Amino acid sequence: MRCVPMVLLLALASIAVADDEAEETPIVIVTDLDLDDTAALAIALQHPHLHIAGIVASEGAIEARIRAMLDRFNRRDIPIRRTSDPDAYSAAGGRKCAVVDLSGNKAAVAARAVVTGEAGRKPEAWRTGPLAFFQGTTIGEAFLIERLADPDARREYTEERPFLGAELAILFAAEPSLFAETQEKGVYAPRDRETLWAEFDACIGRGRMRKDRVVFADGPLPDAIFREPVRSRKAAIIAKNGEDEWLAQILMDEIHQHLGAYSIIGVKMGLRAAEILNAPPHAMEVVSRAAPGPPVSCLNDGIIVATGSTPGRALFRHEPGPDGSTEAVFRWNGRAISMHLRPAFRERIGRTIADLRAKHGIDDRAYWEGVERLGMEIWETWHRLDLFEVAPADR
């Protein structure tokens, strides 16, 4: 079995947490930023349950490359440290950290090793087929695909290094339940291939907006609880838009009490903003400049549910814009973006609603059936990557 160098100074089980109010054990990552390390760092920088107190550049590491990666992932809050820094392996206030060593440098501390066998073998399709981990929406997925666009880099990553290496160290630190101790004390291996790769895909493809469920159990909700036409389109919706949007849309629709075009678009906007800013739930400050009244102001309900940036958390406010405005500004970690629905999509909604009103009164059941059909079309077929114009905003 192949051994992945990793050093942990603290107890394994305390690193990952599920409750956003719980105290996380901070980690410090040591890296020389080779190809495996960049993939591992991409996982770490958008994992929802890792508190990264610092990145230590080992001998030969290029600080500028690490800084550029932090900038791209909007994680400039993470300090870069040198091995000579006396506080390199501590968090604020001198708090001890778990040290994850990706560099292959075995420090003189009690080490826990992670080994990989067939469970950690990279998929055969990565060698020749298109690289895709999820919906193509996260920074991590785009970053890794770009890194492997060069044929030599792809050959090195998939053929010369056919097993997960440094990536396993990050997964071990984040989700220790995926691993079991082997017959050799202090050496851990993945429990099974399916759950290991599900977590890898989630880290790269879903990013920091993965939410821990509070009322529902983990896993898919049974089909029987959904009414038509949602039940018949469920599989297609999830395949195109992902599990996270699916659950957010369900919650929003129940709150909103009908399948409205702009409330559904609000969910897509909120999730897309979080992906662009690499923001966790309940973190972004949101200022909606949507039109003052329905149907466009229904955008607000979707944004709130998707992001968790609620008025109760003092993270959301509505400053009404002109009629027809679909603009919202999202801020997190010193970066701000403005988003609005592309005019072509807004015009399609306007034409459909105008036609429905011309044929039916607003109290006519046929009108609301037409609104629902439009909502279902938007939910399933309008992908959030295509819908919005995005620009930097004043901080």
C-alpha cells in the first residue's frame, strides 16, 4: 500500500464538525505545492468544515503561487507562513493546530499515516475522457480542470500518480469517519471506494455551500412526498442542477407557496454568488436591489433560502431598485460582486406572464397553472451558469 505523508498533532476525531456553532479544530497545511498538493489544497480551500489557520511553505515552495491560489479561491484570510516562523503551527492566541503535511517532509512528531489501496485509485476515465466532477460551477472544479488541461500534467496526475496522495490527507483531516485504522497501529486507510469518491466529488464539485441538514435526514427524500409535476421531473432536475439547488428550491417553494419564476431564479442566483465568492452558508452580506414589488421582488425569497443570509442574521436587506430590476450585491471576505438576470431571460419571463394575463385573470386557476409550468421549466432547464451577468461591486 502507498503511504501518504501526513502529520497530525491533535486527536483525529475532533477535527471535523457538523454544527456551524461548534468549535472547529484549526489545521495548518504544510505544502511544496506539487501537482498532488494543488489538488489537495483545492479541496481544503472550499471544504465547508475545515478551519485553515495557515499554510506553511516548505523548502522550495513558491510563495507567490500559493498567494495566487488563495486569491483565486477568495481565501486571502488564510496567512502564509514560513517554517522558520515560531508561530507557524499555531492559530490565533497560540491555540494548537492539527498539522497536515502534504510535502513529504516527516517532522519529528507523533505521526498518523494514511495509506491508499484500490479505494484511492483515480478513475480510468480521467486518463482520456473529459474531466468533470459535478456541475462545473465551483472554483475548485475549474481550477483542477485547468491544471490538467496540459497533456503532460494530466499524464503525470493520472498515470504516474494513479492513486490519491496528498488529497487523502486533506480528506482524512476533514472527514475522519471515511477512514479506519489498519492492523498497523496509527495507519489509516479508506473504508470503501464509494464513500471516499463521493466525498472527493462533493469537495471539488459542490464546494463550501454544502449545508448540514437540521430537520431532514441525510440522503435523498422519498419520491412519494412530492406532488406532480415535481416528482416526474426530479431526476432530470438533479442531474442538470445538482442536489444542493434541488433541496434549496424545495424549501423555497414551500415557503413561497407557489412555483414562481423569480423566486426560483433567486435560488439559482444565491447559489451562484456563493460559488463565485467561495462563501460558506450564513456568511455573505446581501443587498437586494430588486424591484419593489412582485413578481420581481420574489427574487428575495430565493436568495435568502439558498444562502442562509437571512434578515434575522442581519445579513440581508432590500433596497428596492427601479421597476424590473433584478440586481443584488453579494459581499464576503473582502470581495463584492453585483449580479442581475440577463435581459434575454427577463424578457422571456415577461412575455410568458403577459400572455397568461391576456388569456386569464389573475384569479383564474389556468393562470397559476401556466405560472407553474414556467417555474418548472426554469427550475429544470435554466442553468445558473448561464443566467446572470456578474461584475465587481463597491465594497
